[in-house]
Amino acid sequence: MQIATVVNEAIDTWIAICPVKHILPFTGVAALLDGQQAAVFRLASESDCYVIGNYDPFSGANVMSRGLVGNKGGIIKVASPIYKNTFNLLTGQCLEDQSVRLPTWPARIVDGIVQVAIRNR
């Protein structure tokens, strides 16, 4: 499983999202994390999950969980379903506009359940 690294931030708790088998390979689902919408993506295996913000800053809509997952030059990315801007699933960085970055959360699979970390404030 790929896990986004969090630097200088402690994790409060892990929140259960859903069984990993309920997320089809190379698709995403939306989840509410501490009042903020997130997009949870599963890749090919049941151990590869990524979590980024669900809000697309280019269209102003919470649609990233419906984006197209793929690979661009070795970077695992998701393309917004509206304007097709792409974001690195590990870092949240927009690949077309370096000034734009979506939030990310660490994710893990425990006993078949996707869990996402909520950070200290």
C-alpha cells in the first residue's frame, strides 16, 4: 500500500471509511473527513489506496472522487471529470499548475477496511 507521508503532523485517529472491496479498482468514493470532503481511490490491488481532497478548485465542484485514475510519466494521478486537470494522488499537486495542490491524508487497509488518518490541529 502506498501511504502519503505526513511531516511534522501527528495523527489523532484513524477513521474507517468502507470495506476496500466496495471500491472498484481504479475508481474512487467520496467521504466526509472531519467536516471536509475527501476522495478515496483504490488502485489495482486491495492494498493500494490514496486520499485527496474531493474539491476541484478549477470547476468549484466536489467531484474529484469521480475522476479518471491513471499514470502520467510514472506519477499515479487522477483527472478531474470536469476540466480534466490532473493531480498527483500521493501529493495532491496539480500537474498542470504548480500553484495548486489538493489536501491529502494518509490511508491504510486494516482487516479489509479502508482507514484514513485525521491529523492533529
